Amino acid sequence: MNKRYLYKNRKHDLANTKIKNELENESDSVIHVHQGVVLPLTNKLGGVRDANGSFIPESQYMGDWVKLGGDYTPYKINISNEQVIFLGFFLKHWGHFIIDAIGRLWILCREEYAGYKFVYLKEKAVSIDGTYEEFLNYLGIKKEQLIDIDVPTKFNNIIIPNLCTNNNYGFTNGYSQIFKRILNNVNIDDIDIPSKIYLSRTKLKGITKKEFGEKIIEDIFRDNGYEIIFPEELSLKKQIAIFQKAEEIVCVNGSIPFGIVYANSTLKLVVLNKMSLIHYNLLKLSAVAKIEPVYIDVYKEPVRYHPRYLGEGPFWIKPGYTLNLFFQDNHLIFNNKKTCEIKYYLKYYYLFFKNRGKSIIKTFFKSFYSHT
């Protein structure tokens, strides 16, 4: 077991948190819907109806945070003679894509389904491109095999793969097979990778609106010979190469460490916790990869019980005694430059009230009037 560097007053003890993979031994199966109708995503509703007009609940997605799918009455129905595989809902957010949008892709590991057309439900303005398209390509889906559903469409046969994950963080063997197939289909022999890498979030679009302080830690690792790399600037192939070939990767908790699913079994992954909340999705993906990261708490939370969830913020990332202890254990130089604490407190509360001000005021007045 890797050593964990956690604060003594931790509200949740990561060391005692385990993921129960209750789906691990279940088989992956499909539902055939003859003359069914695919309902496009509309106001978070959509999915598959059978020939009698009854909605098929298995075509919904009910994750821990993402909940999509449901019935509505179509005003028009197109007719297609195609036989398609229903892949569910496409989400153009890398973390949600890996957790919430690929649960039916295990079917691509079965040769009998090669050459089929595929249906993903998505918002009209969203396109499947970049690393998302690359991900599907490595699984064997070409862009021309994807059918974009703008209006409800009846197909000769709709195949609905069951989800190989659930909202209790369980997964079947099919989920692991998705990443193994990608690794089998990608060639990274020609890519050179540094042995020690720090994957930074500091260039992510809009990051300063809810997160600050990482640059200080980034500089400390840079001073110790870690190569600073920004994942959003890389192809999926290069990201896979990093997790396959690097000896050690350091990154802040979030969607970046999700690359563990491509990792070599010898990788040392160091995850910097930016919050007291436990990131159960990362625990799940670590179980998929059979790799246990080293966790280091590097957060400061001036407001009690905040953040309430992982996507909220603000997150104050701050090097402290836990990071110093990690550096001592690994014979590194902990050159933490002194900073003005008041400036960071002011920044934290500015972001806190900017993001939560309206809800706080609303709660106050609601409470006030309920007692008058």
C-alpha cells in the first residue's frame, strides 16, 4: 500500500474508503429493439422507444451527478433502414466522458458488432472531435459510422448495450476491456517521455474562476527536475504515452489523473488533493487500473463544509507539512517560497461570494421570512 500524506483533521479518512466493485463478475449483455425509435436529446430527455411507443428505461443514464434520458412525445419521426447500436449520451467534458459517456462502449470489443452504425445523443451545438474522436477511433469507430440524430428516428433494429458501470462506482469486466482495447490499438513506440512529469491544470480555460495556488506547487516540482506538461495541449496518443512510459506523474486531483486507466503497472502516480471531499471516481478508476496512487493533501478550506461537491470551488491549493513530508521521504528539496496569506484569503472569499452569493442571499431571506 502506498503511503498517504493526509491532514490530521481530515473530515473523511481516505485510508478507510474502499470501492466495492459489485458488478465485476456480471456479464455484459444487450437489448434488441425492433422497429424502435431513437429520441434525440431534448431538455435532458431522450433515449429509445419500442415499436409500441413505450419508453425503454435501460436507455437512460442515471449517474451519481449526471442524469439524462426520459420519454417525450415526438412531433415527427424519420424512417431509417439502418441497424444501429445505441451508445447513450455524449458529454464534451473529459472527466464526465470517461465516467458517464463510455459505459456502453464495451460492445466494440466484440467482433460480431464490427461495422455497425452508432448513435450517440448529444446537444445540437456539440461536435465529437479532438481527443473524443481519437478515443473512438482507437476503439474502432470512424466518424462516418456515427449517426447524428436531430429528429426522432425509427430504425429497423436498435441494439442497446447494458451499462458496464453504475452510480455506486461499480463496473464490469467490460469497462476494463475498453481501455485495454485502446492500448492494443495505439502505437506509442516513437514517442519519448521524460521519467518524472508534473501534469498541470494552470492553463485550463476558466480555471482561475474557481481554483488558485497550483502554480506555487508546480514551481516546487519544476525545481526538482519534473517536466511540466499541460494535458489539454496534447493528443490522446501523447497522453497515453505519458501514462505508459513515465516513471512518476504528479497532478492535482480532478480529471487529469483519470489517465491512470492507460497506465503501466509500474507507474508511481502522485495525486494532490485540492479538497477534503473524496473523489470516488478516481478510486474507481484506480481499481480498474489496479494501481494505488500516493495521495497528498494540499488544500485550505476557510469555509467549513465547503466545497459541497467536486465541481464547485473555490479551491485553494496550498503546500503544507504533508507535501513537505513527501519531499523529505523522497529526498527532494522543498523550496516553498513565502507568500502573502492575506492576499489568498481575500481571493478565496471573493470567489466564494461571487459563486455562492446569490444562493446565500436567497437562503437568508427564505429563512428570515419563514420565521416572521
